[in-house]
Amino acid sequence: MTINIKNFLKDKSKLSKMGEFQSLKQINGLEMASISADLYGDGRDDLALFYFSRGANYATLTTTNSITAEFIPWNNSSHKKIIKGLLVNTKNANTFTGKQGKESIDLLAKTLSRVLTIKESKSQKGTSETVKIKDLIFASTGVIGEEFPAEKIKERLPDLVERLRNDQNKMFWLKIASAIMTTDTKPKVAYEEVIVGDELIRICGIAKGSGMIAPNLATMLSFIFTNADINSNLLKTLLKRASANSFNAITVDSDQSTNDMVTIFSTRALKVGQNLSLNDKVIQKFELALKKLCLNLAKQVVVDGEGAKKFITVNVINAKSLGSAKKIAFSIANSPLFKTAVAGEDPNWGRIVMGIGKSGEEIDQKKLKIKIGDFVVAENGKISETYEEKKLKEYMQWDSIEIEVNLKLGNDAFKCYTCDFTHDYIDINADYRN
């Protein structure tokens, strides 16, 4: 197996080192492959296939944008608790593509189901099991409104299926994660494991996302795999809970995509108990690991924000409600003025004050306390008496910046993650379709 180096190479970015990434391990019951359909015209891998010969339980969260990619209604119409495969393409979003986009998925589903059925008939198991079109789901990411390249993708499906393999090492996971990237500068992978008795529950996750990032969800595809046998209904609950403070707590530019999708798959290879619920100790351990993995992937998306140089955490504490804390946090994090100030390494805390005020939430200025890093910049309705511009300017040179807003109105809190706005963001998006 060789990795397609073209997936790693980007203008104005350095090649990522292998040591920067976690080592993901094999998930029994999962086969993966990637290939180039030359959608970018440069030979990089742009198709990925995930196949479960014995089927997988799964749960999905998708964008709440009222305009969606064609694959979302297709996937939603399945109503299946167990599926066999997921096909992902980059470069083209298959959004606002009309009848052609919808019929393209039908074409790919028929072709892929036929090719996978042939694969099964030739396998050592010698089964004659048919892979039906509704055993398959899809995901797309890329440019909106361009004709979907169904024929180019269809032609590569036999070779893609031929490349499926179930022995997964670190390099192979990176190869697959690289195949789903668009403007990303590096693949995004995460791994967690849970020891239950003598057994090892594994959770592997990959994601893509760099721009058009906002909550519910982001311009983001994320696929998570586990060997633990957890039913689809419980997976859905766990995924929602894990996403609340991870995938739904990040923003790059406040723009919400038409194609967001986060899916978790259980290959059912490891039996962890029957009639499981949120109260079971095994599930509680699993949930903690899943939350950690999702937050890891979400932060990687923000760190790789288009043109980003700084990672920013906005922590709103002692709010009167969770909703209020969340609204204020994102009001600050989504402010172009605040984000450009951070890019310019300017401790202009007035832009934080502006972000708090424009949220529309009730604020008591005299109670408000604002910190940048460990430095108190404002309290009691005015600039802090301990404010030191020189020290703050030194802190703003760091590549990770923390903002804390203490409302002193209640006991709720919310933490969100964002990045700065640099001129590179403009350059990347101005040239996005070229």
C-alpha cells in the first residue's frame, strides 16, 4: 500500500510529519479503500469507500441548513438500522444540482451494489449475499452548484472495491483521511480505546473540515468507527451528546454548510452486553471516550481553519443559562473584528465587549469580568487596574489564545473554539473553484 502524496501537498504549507498523528488501530468488520477519480485533475485521491461485509449499526447527524446536498435525503430515506457501505467523494458537493444530482446517486448506488455483490460472490466465504442499494449511504463535499461527475466516479468503482482491505495501520488510516479532504492542509484522525474486562473497545475517527465552519454542524464530514456492539438508537443518543460540546462548539467563519455529516458505525464485532442503556458502566466509559475523540477531531478542524494561525478558546462562565452562555460565546467567536484583532496580535478587548453586547443577552456591566489568558483586562464596568498592555501583547503572540468571560449571573457555562482571520482566508476562498 502506498499513500498518495498529492493529498498532503498544498501551496504555502509544509508537509505534515507522521509523528504528528495518533496511531489508529484496526477495527474488525471494517474494510476501507481510496482512489482517484481525477476530480481535481491532479491525480489526488478523491474517493473513499467504507465497507462492512457483515453490516454495521450506525447513527448520523446532518446539517440543519434548509438547503442540503442530494445525499442527505437519499440517506434519510433508507430507514435502515444496519448498512453495508459508505461512499464519499470530494471536489463536488452535489448540492443544487437538480434532477441530475439526484439521479447520480441512484446510478452510483446501483453500480456499487452490483460490484460489491460480485465481490461477495468471489470471496472465500463463497456467499451469494446481495448488497442492496439501500444498504449504502453517501457523503459528498466540495463546490456547490456544479454538475455532479457521476460517470467519472462510476468508472472507478470496480477498482475502488478491488482495493478494499481490512488490515488497517496508521499509514492506511491517513491515506483514507486524506482522500476526503478539500481545502484542508492535513488529514484529521483520532483514536480512543476502552478496556472492558479482557476486551478492548476501539474507537477510530477521521474528519475533514477547514472553512464554512459553524455549529449544527460545520462544513465537516466526520466518520467514527467502533468494534463495540451498540445498537443504532443508543449510538444516536451518544453521538448527539458527544457532538454538543465538540462538533457543535466550533466555528471558523459562522457559515453553515449544506453538506455536514457526522456518522458513527458499530461493526458489532465485540459483544459488550445486551439491552444496554446510558446507565451501564460499559456505555458510560464508552461515552467518555467518544466525547474525547469528537472534541479532538473538532479542535483539529478549527486548528486547520482556512488561513488560520491561532487557535482560540472562548469560555463563558457563570451565565444565567446554558443557552445564554452559548449565544455570548459564539457572538464573540464569530466576530470578524475580534478574529482579525487576534490575527494582528492586538489585545483589543473592546472587541470582546462588543461581541458580548451584540449577543442580545442581558448583561450586568458592573459584574462583568473579562480575561485574556491569565490577565484580567476588564472588571467593574471598566478597564482593570492591573491591566498591562506590554504583557498582553506578548501573550497575543502565542498560537493558542484563551478568552474568559465571567458574567456572574448564574451557574451555567459554555466553551467554544474558533481561529483567527488572516488574509490567507480571503485568498483561499477567492481561488476555491480554480
